Amino acid sequence: MTPEKRRPYWLCSATKIDPHQETIMESRVENLSGETTNLSSEKIEELKAMLQRAQAKAVESAKVADQAIREHPYPAIGLAFGVGLLVGILVSRR
């Protein structure tokens, strides 16, 4: 081991380590680190795709709700009033 290369903290507490074992351990840590990065990238892409699908669904639902409110404005106002009244009663009881 060269002087400029420091041992990782998990190797400092060991009293006697074969240099070959140390190399093997370091390579395993590096491999695991690379695998974790790859998995993280894949998961990020999956989450982005899920977010895009959820956003598209939300926009479509908002369009449907808007159309229903425009077609039936008075029942929509009554429904909003009823839901607001119910939520107000439930919140005031706590």
C-alpha cells in the first residue's frame, strides 16, 4: 500500500490484514458501490415514468371534473357546500 493511499475506516480497527485480503475487500466494496449506483439509476427512471403517468392521469381527471362542473354548475355548488359543511363539523369536534 502506498503512503498516499489511506485505509478506509472499517479497515483501521483490524490489527493484521493480509494485503491480498485487503485488495479483495476493496474491490468488493467498489463493485457493490457500482451496483448500487446502477440500481439507483434504474429506480429513478422507473419513478420518473410513474410520476409522468400520475400527472397525465391527474390532468385527465381535472378535465373530466371541469366538464362535469360546467354542465351541472348548481349541483356542483351544492356538493361543494355539503362537503365543506361536513369537514367543518368534523374538524370542530376535535
